[in-house]
Amino acid sequence: MSIWGKDLYETLLYSSGTRNLSYRFVTADGGEADLLWGECKASVDYYVESNFIEDVKNEARFFVLADYVTYIPYGAAGYAAFGQMQRESGSAKSVWEFKYARLKKYLDKVMPRVSQAQSGIVRSFFEEYNKDCIDLKNLSDVALLFCRFHHECEARYRTAGFINYMDISKVTDAFARKISCLVETETKISAKEYLSAFPAIEPLSARQISFLRSSLL
């Protein structure tokens, strides 16, 4: 586990970023962001509790919420499409820098008082978002894996197997149980191995691209 400092979850929980989740959708076809954030938080809570991990400062919950308040629709396909938009617009910011900057805006009153070590951990979460090697003892890694898996399910909202919230819950609950059991035998796992179950949804349609663009304004 990492050396986590202040409990930033409570601060972020009452930020404008979290309040905005009540008005946002994860796809052009719907999917309420606050409900889906709750599903992902529940998955990570299950992992922490079933493995008797002490997370008194809400590190795991913080990273899940940090990812949802800086949400990029359509999973890996949306991440790649937004990266292309950034390059075409001439922006010097990468996708992870965009997400990190948005998070800092929500935490602008507390981030300056956070230790350099803790702010470095937060920055690394975004910078290493697409990494393959997941350390099951590192809560930021675990949160990252769950977020990416949930986002792939959410990206397919209203499609076969992911028609509604119940369908998504069945898939994500099974994933939470599977990953939670791995700690007994594994220390590190490959994110690609567990995300390979999702066929690519690229290229995004013009409608999806339009939604992606508008949701990031």
C-alpha cells in the first residue's frame, strides 16, 4: 500500500465536481454518472472489505471519485478519441494532464496543503492510467483497474449485454468477486488480460464524438 496522507475523499465528495455527477450522463444514450460512480465505489469497497484492508483515509474511494469527476466517456475508445482531439486542437496537454488539471480545480482549496508525496501519488494515478501491470496491494492501482473495467461496461450502455443498470451490475459484481479472490494467490496482474473481454468500439460514431466533445467542455 502507498503512503497516503490526508483524507481527500471527504473534500472531493463535497466539491462541485461531485455535485455535477447528478446532471451528467456517461453516453449519448444515457447512463446516469452518479449512479454508475456508486456502482464502481461499491466494487472497490467490496475488494477492500473482503480482503480486510485498512483504508481509514479512504484512499481507494478517493481515486474512484477522482476518475468519475474527470470522466471521459466511452472507455478506452473515448480516451483515444479525446487524445486525438487534443492533438488536433494544438493543445500541449495530454489526456491525463487534462484530467489531473480538472481534478486540481475541484481541489484547489486543499491541494496546496497536501504533501508533495501525496500529490505525487495523485498525479501518478492519472499519468499511469493506461498501464498494464496492476499491483493488487496498491489501492490506487486497484481503483484504476476497477474504473477502467466499469468504464468499458458503461461505454456499452443500451447495447446487448449492457442494456440497463442491472446488466452492468451483474458484470461488474462478477468482476469484483473475481479480482477480490486473486489476492490469495497473486501479487500483480495484467490489466490487459481482464480488459480484453471487451471488443473494440472504435471508431466512435459522429454522434458519440459530439457527445464526448460536449461532455468535456
